[in-house]
Amino acid sequence: MAKEIKKVVLAYSGGLDTSIIIPWLKENYNNCEVIAVSGDVGQGTELDGLEEKAIKTGASKLYIEDLTEEFITDYVYPTVQAGAVYENQYLLGTSFARPIIAKRIAEIAIKEGADAICHGCTGKGNDQVRFELAIKAFAPDMQIIAPWRIWDIKSRDQEIDYAEAHNIPLKINRETNYSKDKNLWHLSHEGLDLEDPANEPQYEKPGFLELGVSPLQAPDKPTYVTIHFEKGIPTAIDGVEMGGKELVSKLNELGGANGIGLADLVENRLVGMKSRGVYETPGGTILYKAHEVLETITIDKETARIKQYLSIKFADIVYNGQWFTPLREAMSAFVTETQKTVTGDVKLKLYKGNIINAGVTSPYTLYDEEVATFDEDDVYNQADSAGFINLFGLPIKVRAKLEQKRNQQK
């Protein structure tokens, strides 16, 4: 197999896994050419110095592809519109970043005439599935190399040993060796003390949180923010129109400062095990809440119920890496149809980790104050409810009467 692999395109983040994979590939595949590709989905300073590092460790070149705006508008926003949340807490930050990155890697691999695509996902994780399903969708005949499934390295400590032996610079040490994934939408933390669910996350410890502060350290004064939506898409904050990248960045700033968006959960991985993770999603948590509030006045009850049911499946699809499937596309078409009237303004109060509804308006509101009022009105005849209750309760009444009749005959 080694003789057949002459050129490999590597999904490269510059983190621990992919840092050691470049020399490992060259050692194990006859000094093959390694082309590194990094998808920029808002990692920020993590991309600093990446090209120099990739080339010094053996890559022939590095692509850094700016995918941030597309990531927000084409992957994040459709998921928010769907109201998709995995297992009631996880806002899918890593999950929907993988398809767009893998798609671009597959396109570059085809353009470069590569023999294989390599990724640094572990054999225990979800990302291996997400990457490989996307690769199959765009480069179905491409060979995939997953070192964690074939090499002798068994732990992150051993990875650090390998890096030190090969003089590969790392931004972490053994004491701060959390497994992290960062993009514009979120930051995840796994490993070390977090592997035991009995351990409380060290939110107040300097350096642990990166996108915000603990609610205990948030200001004593609340922050108000108004978000405008057009057909379920956020387009402005406090009257200022913004693109997706700018809007999410602004909400991250506001949410992070107020301790918003921390989630500590034990989730069910696709590969069958439970995994404990801590997530920071300040701006995303605000957007989900605002969108949910706006839908309460713009979507009818029966549509909302079906949408709520389908949102669980939509979250599973995203989590499981099935973005590029007919089912996801069909479900997105349904969601898009439901969003035609989800236009309006939502005002929220941010305070010490809490998001409090402070008012909502929409030109398409289904809330009629004249009908709902407790004061006198001329549009609702309260006497009509008696007949409604008689019909609505008829099955209960009939069952009870027949039960009484049967008991009398005993």
C-alpha cells in the first residue's frame, strides 16, 4: 500500500494530532508528498504560524481556505432555523463544521491529483464519521488514511513523546492537554479532569474559558440586545445590519462577557460510548433563544409541533455527519418553508449566564391581543367554549358512562 501512495492531502489544524501526522505519513508511506489543508471556520489565532509549521514538519505546502462566512450562512443558520439541538444541550458546533471542511479538502485532493486523504480523527470519536461521509459524497473513490486506526500510538501522552522526539513544536503541555475544537460558533473541551463526570469544570480558573467568563464573574448589570430576523435568518443587531461572520462574532462578545452559553454534558457518541464535554457557545445560545422566541408568535401550533419533532432528527443527522444526504436536504426544504413568516425583532436581557425574554414583535405575528385579552372584547364569544368542551371531551364522557354501565351489570 505504501508504494501506491505518492501524494496525500491532510486535513491539518496544527493541533497535536495533525502536527505529528505529517512526519508519520512520510515515514510510513515512502516519503510521500503531504499537502496540508486547513479550513478556516473562525479558529482565530490558532491559524497563526500554521504555514511555517506545516512546511517545517514536512508538508510541501499548505492551503488555508477561508470558509467562515459560508460556514455560518450555509451550515449554522439552517441548523438554527431547524431548532436542532443534540440531546437538549449541544448546539452542534463541531458537528456542522466538519462537512464544509471535508468538502473543501476533497475538492483540493481531486485538483491536486492526490492518491489519498488523511485525517487525524481518533477511532473513538464522531469526527472520523463526519469527515469520511463528506469525502465519500465528493470524492467517492478516494482512499482514506486514518492514523489513529492503524498506528502504534495509544494516547495523547504518547503523541507528545513522538512530537518531542521529532522536534515538533506544540502549543500545549501535558498539564493543559485538553482536547479542544474551536471555530467561530463554539469551543469544546474534553479530556484530563473532565473525563470524570464527578469533577466540576474549573470555569473560574484563569485560562480555562476562552470565549467568555463564568456567570459568577459576569457584570452585575444586565445587557440588552435586539436581534432582527428575516425569514428565520438573523440580519441585524441593535439596528445595525451585519453579515453572518460579523453578527456571530458580536453576539459571542456580548454573550461571553455575560457568562452565556456554557454547557456541561455527557453525550451519546455515534460510535456507541458516552463522552463528557464542556462547550462554550455564547453567541449561538443567544441566537437559538431569540429564534425560538420569534417563532412563538409567527408559527402556528400544528406546524410548530411537527417542526419540534423533526428538530430532534435534524440534530441527529448533523451530529452523525449526514449533512450531504437527501434526507437532510428534504428536511431543510421543510424548515425553509416554515421560516417564511419568521421575521421580526427579539429583545433579550443577558444577565449572569441567563437569557431573559424582554419583548418580541413581528409584522407576521399570530398573536392577537384583542382575542387574548382578559378585558372586555367584541370578537370572542365565551359561550362558544361550552360546545367545544362537550365535543372535545365526548370520548372521555362516553368511556366513563359505559364503564359505569358495565359496573352496574356485575
